[in-house]
Amino acid sequence: MERILVPVDFSEASHKALEHAAELAKAFGATIDLLHVWEAPRYLPPELVIAGPAPQRSLADLSRAHAEGELQELVRNAGPIASLIGQVRNEEGVPATKIVEVAASGYDLIVMGSHGRSGVKHLLLGSVAERVVRHSKVPVLTVPVPEHHRQQLFR
């Protein structure tokens, strides 16, 4: 195992996935690449301009820049894990589709968090992790949020 892809959405689940990926990377001498996939809002045109005190920017540019800042902060706060991180990618698209596409470009493993939604929440929101598991040709390790964290998140 040489390359591990860790899709992140900046949630507790993706932080846990990064920790697990780091343990695997250390054990196998692999590198970790981070991937954040952001999706433009469906009902607003991406060219919509946001006005304010800063220079005007499109919604797509603002979303991209915000995600880029979050990725930089994640790497900055990764501590010793940062030395295992290779590429940091910020892509636009449908998350599950883009993750599967990127993983097929030469990764040995995907390690991703799972929010553990069930019932109506799962039906309405779906599961990116579930779709990735179903469609990826690359092995996927899902890391669930611990039960006590999940209960706090969904109150």
C-alpha cells in the first residue's frame, strides 16, 4: 500500500478517518492525500455574485476559497500527521462521484468517515460513504463516528 485517499468534509467523522489513515500510512510507509469535494448549491446559479465589503466574488469562487481555507487549517492542525500528507485537493462536483473518480487514478485505499445516519435522515440525506463503497473499485475503509458523539451531533 503506497497511496491512501482520505476524503474530508471537516466533520468529526473525517477527522477520525484521518487518524485511522495515519496509523495505516505509518504501518505501510504510505502517503495520505486529502480530498475535499464541494458541491455548488443546486438552486442558486454558481455565477451569483456576493456583494459586501470585500471584492465581489461569485458564489462558486467564495465556496472554493472557503473550502481551501478549511483544508489549509486542517493540515496546519494535523500535528505529526501532517508529515504523512502528500497532496491536498479541493475539487468541485458530486462528492461520491468525484471521490470514486479520484480514487481510480491510482490509490490503494480510501479511508473515509461515516456519519452513521439511519432512518429518515439517511433516506433524505443519503450517504456519501455508502455510495462510495457501492461504486468504488478501490477498497474502502469507513470509520464511524463513536456512538456518544453521534448522539450529540443529531440532537
